[in-house]
Amino acid sequence: MTRKWPDRVDVLVVGAGPAGLSAARHLRAAGATVLLVDARAHIGYPPRCAELARGNFFEVFGFDHPPEWVRRRLRGLRNMPVLNRTATESGAAAILGRMGVTVVENCALVGLGAYDGRERPATFRYQGEAPQTRAQLVIAADGAASRVARLAGIDTRINPLETVACLAYRVVDCDLADADDIRFEYPPILNPHYFWVVPSGPREANIGLGLPMHRGHAARPILERLMAQTDSFSGGRIAQTLVGWYPSTLPLEVPYTDGLLVAGTAARFIDAELGEGIWQGAFSGRQAAEAYLRTAGRGTTAADLAPYRQLLEPMYRQLYDGYHKRRLREMRQAHG
Ligand SMILES: Cc1cc2nc3c(=O)[nH]c(=O)nc-3n(C[C@H](O)[C@H](O)[C@H](O)COP(=O)(O)OP(=O)(O)OC[C@H]3O[C@@H](n4cnc5c(N)ncnc54)[C@H](O)[C@@H]3O)c2cc1C
């Protein structure tokens, strides 16, 4: 192992998606020492996303973005950006490295020790070895599976009926009915989820669907049938296949414990109706950084970290709303 591994850091961020990158950016800008690890060999790849983000995403995320981070802005949707997530996340990680964050790819957190009143020890799997570090705060930003928070005793299990399986294609050289707007369709077979066409260029789109996890095995034939039936695009060829899943449940009510905050989809901060989680990731990562900075060195017990929940309150209201809209759509469709 050639890398110099930090024995101790202020904050360990696990997961370099929108939540972890945003947290690391805001922490480092305020002078904290940060270790950011991601299990993927290359941060940002493969993308598992339709890449549609809110208009103020970059402002919340905290990075000035070069043009290649955005594939397209959709005029029909108040110029909402369709990101290039690989370029955005790998580019943001490179900027963090230059700012002094220790960024390590291909490195999975595999063990988390008890909080000793000041820090938590963490163990990683990295290049066949098991390096360790200690951190005053761990930010669990490890996405849908949310194993890191579970290691700290937070119950992040979900009812499988509240998970969404997704399959999408990046289709290039196609003719789009409207290259400046998205199209959502709600065929009963996907209830309560949907089929989407998100233009990512004048002649390319991310085309996919979400469906209840227990029907995930049928995703490919259903997607291909819906693609053949829709009038929102024609022609083209599949350049990339994207698979993933997300929880469509309520957010974690208490997303913190001693020495640990949960951010992004790991905390179920994803709109259950729309499957929108990029903005929620960046917002909660930013607020996780803010919650840590507000402790001002006093300590990182659960009581010290509790203001995190209040910082997130406006987002919680939107997430409850999304969850109930999703439930309502499900019931309406099920009862004709
Ligand atoms: C098919 C699909 C389409 C979607 N489309 C959209 C969309 O158009 N717009 C939108 O807003 N949202 C969309 N979403 C949701 C969005 O992708 C997520 O909500 C968002 O990525 C959450 O960001 P995050 O930072 O919380 O987690 P993630 O982006 O999932 O990042 C978590 C990271 O943690 C790493 N990790 C996991 N475990 C460990 C470990 N033990 N050690 C180290 N690293 C670890 C992973 O490698 C990963 O890189 C979509 C989701 C899917 C599945």
C-alpha cells in the first residue's frame, strides 16, 4: 500500500455521490480535515441515473461547474440541467483532491467501531489490505443500500415493496418529439412508477422505467415494449444500459447517532413519487457539513449533532409530500 493513510481525520465521508461530494466540499472549505472514500473503481462511473437535476443544483452542491458537467438544459423545464454525472462526480472529486481532501477510490468501508466519546474507528478494504482511521464524525453517504449507518446501529432496512427497480438506456441518434422537455408516462404495469424520456442532447435521450422491485425481472421486455409504443422518440441506437434501484419510502426520522450523520439516499432522502435524489443528496450533504461545523469542536455526540434534523426540515416536508402522492397514485391506479 503506497498511499499515506491518515491515522485521524475530523470527518470521514463514505460515498462520493452528490451527498458525499457536497459534504466534503463544504467541510474542506471551512478548514476541516476530510477523508472521502468510495467503493467504486472510478468515482462517477457507471452512472445509475436519468441525470435530471434542479435549477439550483450547482449552487447547493457548492462547485463552479465547467460546461462538460451539463449535457443539456431543458428550455421547457425552466432550464433544468441534465447532468453528465460521470463528468460531474469525477470532476468534483478532482477539485476536492486539489483542495486537500484525501480522496480514495476503490476503497470500501467494511467496519465501524463504537463511538468512544470523541471518535469512531473505521476499517476499509483497499488493495488487499485493511487500513484504519479514526474520525470525530462519519458521514454515511453510501446510497440506497445504506450499510454504513446500519453498522452504527441505525435501522435502515426497507420493506422490499417500497423499493423501485430501474432500467434505462442512453439512446443516441434518435428523433425526439420535444428535445427541450421530458416525458413521463404511467402505464398500469409500472404502478405506481413511470416510464421516462429525458433528452440529453438534440438527438439523444435517457429512456427508462421504474417498477416495483418484485417485477424487476420483467424490466427489459416491458421497457422495450414501451419504447416501441411511445410517440416521444423514434429511431436511434442504444449506447449504454443503466441499472439501479432506489427506496421509495419515508425518510429516516432520526438520521444521526453518536459520531455519525446519514446523508442522501442512504437516509432515504429521495422523493418517493418522482425518484428525485440528486438535489436531496447535495442538500443533505451540505447540511451535514453545516451541522458538524456548528458543533465548533464541542463534540459529536447524538445531542451535539441533533440540529442536523432541523437544518433539513424544509426538505422533510417535500419528502413526506412525495411519499403520500406516491401512495395515492398507487391506490388510485390499483382501484381503477
Ligand atoms: C435509474 C435511476 C435513475 C435516477 N434518475 C434520477 C434523476 O434523473 N434525478 C434525480 O434527482 N435522481 C435520480 N435518481 C436518484 C439518484 O441517482 C440518487 O438519489 C442519488 O445518486 C443519491 O446520491 P447519494 O450521494 O446519496 O448516493 P449515490 O449517488 O448512490 O452514491 C453513493 C456512493 O457510495 C459508494 N459506497 C457504497 N457503499 C460504500 C462503502 N461501504 N464504502 C465506500 N463507498 C461506498 C457507492 O460506490 C456510491 O458511489 C435515479 C436513480 C436511479 C436508480
